[in-house]
Amino acid sequence: MIIRSQAYPRAGLIGNPSDGYFGKTIAFVFRNFRAEVVLYETPGIEILPNTRDHSCFKDMRHLVEDIENKGGHLSTGFLGVGYLMPTLTSIGGLEVAYRLLQNDTFPSWGYSIKHGATTIWERWDGWTAEHGFQDPGMNSFNHYSLGSVGEWLYDTVAGIGVDPARPGYQHVIIHPRPGGGLTSASGYCESVYGRIASAWGIEHGLFMLDITIPANTTATVHIPATTIGDVRENDFSIGIDFLHMEDGCAVFRVGSGQYHFTSPITGEMISG
């Protein structure tokens, strides 16, 4: 499994002074962890520091290599599976993530689906063709944890993500990342402000994105593009501001409304 450090840096958050025993202990652990460890591996456990400094990912090739050594299959468990796909995406492993999503051999989400699953199972081996059913003492066929991949489907495939700096969908991140041979995807979220929707497709070398941003809400939108001049929208004069180019995308800020973006796209711009 993969666990990213999300512990509270200040004991004061739970009512203890930050200079108390708890605060000093946490500071000591974090300081030594970040100084000494980039990727700590034991059988089944990999821990990532909570940092956006991509130098900490210099040894993350081991994660991809581990997946490849298992025939392109995951080995994350109940706790770590929710971090696997976002971590792969953040370190440039989007193609690997899509491959995991689309696998239908054991262990994978697709294996369960291929064998008739209509719910998320508690265990990858809840039922297998080779061994049948697992121990009934711990073998739920309606369990959430392995279904945490749904967050990645919304955020990466459909492209509807939250802004950590402005939670609650008052500001959203629209950033679909095509890959895995998909030529279209769509999704929506019923927020407190109204429906947020994203639908993209690729036809004849053209990337098309339709989004809906509800009232009293803004969004940052990422469109695959080589230059700003590649991007077209129905009416650039209304509620759209170009921000910058970033990681092969033109990035815009938009207000509430419905938008239709298009941009030429090449195979090099699509993962997988």
C-alpha cells in the first residue's frame, strides 16, 4: 500500500501546545523522515513524504518497476489503494495508472467486473476462478475501500477536481487527462452551488471539452495545447482569462456558465 504523510504538524490542532511532548515527537519524526527517507519499502508498504518537491520522487521508479514486475498489476491493499492512482499520476505515471484501471486479470477492478461484480468487493480475491470464495468471516461484496479509485476517475479521467485552497467546490479544477486509449469521458458533481459537469472527446485530432460551472463558482481549466493560439472557445470575450501555459496545457480561469473548448491534440499529448 502507499501512505502519504497527512499527520498534523502542530499538536495545537488537537488542543495540545505545539511545544509539548506530542509536538516535539512529531517534529522529530517528520524531520528525520524527510531527511533520511525518500521511499521506505517493506513487504506491501511504501510511504511517501507529504511534499510537492518532486525530488522526493527520484526513487519512485521503484513503484513503477514493482507494478511491472507483477505483470502490470497492483498490489495495494485496503488502506493504500486510494493513493495509488493519484501518486502514479503526480509522478508522470499516468500511462501506468490507466493500464491498472483497464486490467481485467487478477488482481484488478476489471477482474471482478469480468466475473459479474456489480459492487465493490472488500478483497481483490473475494472470489477467484482458481479458489472460489474467500473466508466468509471477512469477505464483504459491498465495501468502499477498493472503490476509492472513483476519486481518480472524477479528478483525472472526467477532470473534475477540488481546489484544496478553496474547498467545498466554490472553486474547482477542470483538468481531464486523456489516456488509456479512451476517446471520450464525462462526469458531473452535484455541489451545493449546482451541477459541475465535464465532458471531453477526441475526434480527428481535435480535443473538445464542454464544461458547466454553476453560479457563484469559478474554475481553473486546463486544455491540452502547444500554445494559447491553439485553443478556441465559443466566446473568449465573456468570463474567460488566460493564466499561463503549464505541463502541456493552456490554463484559463472562468466564471459560472457553459463553455466549449477545442484544441488540436497529437498522440504525444495523450498518455497510453
